[in-house]
Amino acid sequence: MLERLRATERYARGFAAAVTAVAALVLAANTGPAEATGPEPDRRTTTPVEAAVR
């Protein structure tokens, strides 16, 4: 059967979980966006409006 934990053990586990969660959030917030290594994609993939009207 499960034994009961003392209050100090519960607080220690809760504190450790809180520190771990804060560290994970800080690390996630400080990661930057990935740098693009390839050439810029061609943005002109649609037909211009002048050509479509004629």
C-alpha cells in the first residue's frame, strides 16, 4: 500500500516541480526563430491583375 508522505516531502516535490517548470519556460522563451539557409522563395506566383483583365 502507498505510504503517506510528510508535509516537507510534499513541499519539496512541489518546489522542485515549480523550478523545473519555470526553467523550461525560460528556456523555451529564449529560443530564437530558425535562420533561413536557402534562397528567398519567389513571391510572384500569381498572374498580375492587368494580364488577367485583358
